[in-house]
Amino acid sequence: MKKQQGFTLIEMLIVVILLAITVGVTSDILISLVRSNTKTQVLNEIEQQANFVLLKLEKELRDAKTVTRPTPEEGGRDRLIFTRKGDDAVIDYRLEGGKLVRAVTILGNTPTHDLTSTGVGGVSVSCPSNQCFTVSGPNPQVVKIDMTFRSGGGMNTYLGDTRIQSTIVIRSTY
């Protein structure tokens, strides 16, 4: 008798089936890892933007000379205006179309800066309590901040949000 070399059809089918199962399980694990990483990156971006804005606002407000909130007709619920000590610059924080904008008026010149980006990978800002800024008391003046930062959408399939709430006492008013 001759010795046969090679594989039978049954052996080949078993190998193909085992290979297909292994590739399927591995691809599911890899896709899950990529999705988890993307979701974490989106949430980190939102939190970084929120922390940056809050730290900037707190730093500037603590050293402000006077703080005012415009009337509702002037966009008061989404706007805060204060005067900086030292150079008497007027700083205006306002919400415009989901973006938080900072305008500084010095010697009649008013450049504006978008503190949040709403493009792909950016965030949008809203006021969950119907007021982003609340100013109370003359001595001391207290500013309450309440904002929600959400993923800007775009190519992101993951949505997330972070709400920041802070109370800042204006040093020069006590």
C-alpha cells in the first residue's frame, strides 16, 4: 500500500472553521478596544475644555475690580462683563451659538477669542439652569457659573457632556 500525503476534506473544513471563529472573536475584541478608546478621548476632550474655561474664568474673576451682568435684553443670562484691576480693561464673556467667546476692550480695541471650538472634536456650551452667570451681593460680590459642555458632534459617534458649577467671590468687593 501507498502512503497518502495531504489533508482530507474534513480536516481542511475543521481548520477553516476554527480560523474563522478565531478571526471573528479577535476582530470583535479589537473593535471594542478602538470604540472604548475613542469614547475616552471624546470625554477627555470635553473635560479638558471645561476645566480650561473654568480655570480662566476663576482666575480673571477673582482679581476683577467690578462685575456686572447685562439685562436679559442685552443677553444677560449668557453674558458676564467685568473690569480688570490694573489696566481697567473690560472683559466680556458671552455665549454665541454654542461657543463661549471672550472679548477684551482695551483703549477702544476689542479683539474676541473663541474659548471653545465647535468643529469636529470640539465642544458646544449651553446653560442648563437658564443662566450661565449669576451675580449676587454688593459686599462681597459673588458670581455663580453653571455651564454644560457637550461634544461638538461632527465625525464623533460618541456623545458626552460635562457640567461645571462654581462659585467665585470677587476679592476686591469684601
